[in-house]
Amino acid sequence: MTAVGAGPYPSQWRFDSGRVCLDLVATAREADRRAGGTEPLADAGGLGRWLVGAGLVPAGTPLNGVDSTWVAGFVELRECIDRLVRTGPEEGRADDALETLNARAQGAPPGIRAVKDGRGTLVRALCAAPECAALLAVVARDAVELLTDPVARSRLRQCEGDNCRRVYLDTSRGRRRRWCSSEVCGNRERVARHRRKTSVKES
């Protein structure tokens, strides 16, 4: 894969938002309230790893064509989805974002087929080399489906973690989920709460 940058970002992305379009929004530096630094998707191999982790391309798919133009396309779509999710498509200032989203969603998603792997098990493969526009269409269509589904939109939440502004889909029983990830932000909150209790006892 073509390296399009370098930065202090983890090699593994998190996919706990409940929708692939929200997982894309979560790739922004601001999602974890990072200060400065390079664009996370432009980290060496960053976008490629995200595409595989999000299930947009099967593992092992050659991604030699991924370059800065791909990153620019996904960053643009990410910003549009972020604006529409946080402000609502009814807001006038979101019109440009909605226009871009709809334009991306018009593209055809990549064709897929079932092939046998080395053990004879059927696995998913793309019919042709992955194209940026086709993969953007998958994410854009997911965002369109989310934004036009009143029930799904009512379940959108922003993580309550102190250092997190990720948006996720709350499908928990009772709709009481507070964090994008109980293992990450939830655990941080529990650790912080324990430290506060310990410091009070010691004082």
C-alpha cells in the first residue's frame, strides 16, 4: 500500500459506533479530542487498514492504489457526515454537506463474488480492483439510510467520556448506553471514579 503520511496513531481502528458511516466519523483527530498532529487516515496505511477493518474490502485485497486522493475523498465525506449527524440535515448550513453526501451515494458500490480460499471455504472477494468512488458510495449510502431513518436517528448518542466526542448508535436495552465503548471510555470513567474515591479517603 502506498504510504501517504506518518503519525502517532494506532495501527488498529475501533469499530464500535454501530454504523460504518459513524465509524468513519470516528477516525477524525477530534473524535478522541487529539490536539494537532497529522490526519489519522493519512497515516502510513491508515486508510487501507480502516477499509479492511470496516469490512469494505476483504482482508488480503491489494490496495496499492490508495493514495492521498483517496484520503481526501474519505476526509471530505467524513466531514459531511459529521456535520449532518451533529446538526441535522434540516439545518440550512448543512445543505452543502447534504449535496456532497448525495453525490457520493449515487455511485455504484463494488461488485462482490464468492470464491474458494486455500481450504475450499467460500469467502467474499471483490469482482475487480477496489475503486475509491465505489467504496465512498458504500459509506455514503449507509449515511443516507441512517439520516432518513427516524428510529435510527433517535438512537444517536455522543459518548459521555471526558476525552471522547464519538457519535454512536445506541441499541442497548433501555437505551441507557453512555459510552461508545464500555471497554475504552467506560473503563476510563470507572478508573477515574475509583481514583477520586481513593483520593477522598486519603485526604
